[in-house]
Amino acid sequence: MIPTSAAPVKTAGRQYLVEFSIALGLLVLAVLARPWLLDNTGNETPAVLIKLMPAVPVWLMFWAVWRHYRRIDEFEQLKLLKTIAVAFGVGSCLVVTYSFLEDAGLPPLAITWAWPTLAACWGLTAAIMRIADK
Amino acid sequence: MRNSLPALRAEHGFTQAQLADALNVSRQTVNAIETGRYDPSLPLAFTIAKVFNKQIEEIFSPEA
């Protein structure tokens, strides 16, 4: 029988899902709580800190991705990096394309759209690569 | 790079999942190596050789 080693790779997906979900949940909570906090806290808490609050879970999401990267094996790491590289390329092109469209008269978009755009590109790229891999 | 991993695995009666556990990689990684879609790193190749008690060159060979 093959000697079975302790295999963190096997549980990497589940750990990632848990960590990422917690960070995503905190983000939703922070976004929802922000207006209420801005209205109901006195001058003792600077408004800039409350406005920055959702940034903390965003960094936690990045940390969850990084921890996942460190846990998976070399082939999965390669696939993850390829996906991120393609998503970054497509996302960057989309942003530049839209900036030219703004010159053509389309409404300017807030920078807050950059992150969801990149996340959507990442998700789409991952889905396409998964299908191609099969 | 070609490899004799499927034959070796069958010879030892291992499933891809069992071999993946022994190598601490995912089953998809074992599958990718067996089908030639991925060439393992030198450390992983050494681990594979160790699991089957063989030399690396007995398992992996250059593409003809």
C-alpha cells in the first residue's frame, strides 16, 4: 500500500472556500453597516475610517487567495497564475477600451468598478480554462 | 516528456487518487502528468520515483 502522507492539498479547496466566504461576508457586512455608522457615530470616529472599513475584508480576500496559492500543488499553482495573468490582461484591456469610449461620450465610471471588473474577468477566465482543460 | 506512470500505477494497483495522496498533489495533477499535459518539477519527479522505488530516468524519458 502506498504510504499516505499528510495531505493539505486535499483540503485546500475547502479551506479556501471557508476563508474566502468569511472575507466576502465581512465585506457585505461592512458595506451594509457603513451608512448606518456614518449616520450614528459621533465625531470621535473619523468618517474616513468608517468609509475605509470595507477595504479591510477586501485585503482579507486577497490574503485568502494567497493562502490558497501556498497550499495547492505546483500544477494547480500554474493554472491559478495563468488564470490571473489572462484575467489581468483582459481586465486591463477592458478598462483602457472603456476609457476611450468615455472620450466618445459614454458616462465616466467610478474606480470602484475596477475591482468587480477584474473579479468578473477572473471568474470568466477560470470557467473557460476549466472547460478547455476537460 | 514521456512517462510510464500509468503502467507503473497499474502495476502497483494504485488509483490516481491514492497516488495523488502519496505525492501530496491533487488527482487532477496526477491525471495531467499521466496524459502528458504537464511535466512535473524535478522535486515532484524525485518524489514520484521514490514512491515507485525507481530512478527518474526509468519513469520519465525525453519525447522521441
